[in-house]
Amino acid sequence: MIKRIFWIFILTLLLVFISPVYSLDTSFKTIDKYTKRISNKFTRTYCNTSRFGISSDGALAFAIGETNKEFKNNKLNKLIDYSLLKNSIVNDLENKCQVYDFPVNSLEKLDFD
């Protein structure tokens, strides 16, 4: 009898105090903000490095390395559309650094997987 009351009490406590677990909900807005952060980081790093007199190849390698290092372990990396990211980077370079002849295919090493 005491065992039965004890089990009923435990089950009641479990049912009352268990909270539901929701899956991770990632919206388009979140992914867009994350893509913008990556684009801004790459653009700032590339512009600052090239302004210090480093060649464009050196600035590109440094910017890719720094950006990969900072965003490598994020859960949202699986959801990034890399073509949109690369176009955003090229647009930011044109608008913020006045780099108009930046080839998109040079961003192939920018990969967070």
C-alpha cells in the first residue's frame, strides 16, 4: 500500500513539473543576420588589411582565415546559402572599400563545414 502511494506521488510530481522541450527554431531573419555578420567581418578584415599595404592575395588569405576561425563552430553554418553570402561580400566590398574588381570565385576557401 505504501509503495503504491509513493509511486502515485512520484508520478504526479513528474507530470506536474515536467516542462516541454521545443526544437530549435531558426527563422530566415536569424540566418540573414548571421550571413550579414559574416559578410561584415570579412569586409572589415579585407579592407583593413589591404589599407596597411598588404597585397590583395595576402589580404584575401588573411580575411578568409580570420573569418573561418571566428565562425567555424556555429550551428547555423549548415543553413547558410553560400552563393548569397559571396554576393553579399562582393557588394559590401564595392560599397565600403571601393574594390570593384573582386572575383567571386576567390571566395571558394570561405567554408565553415
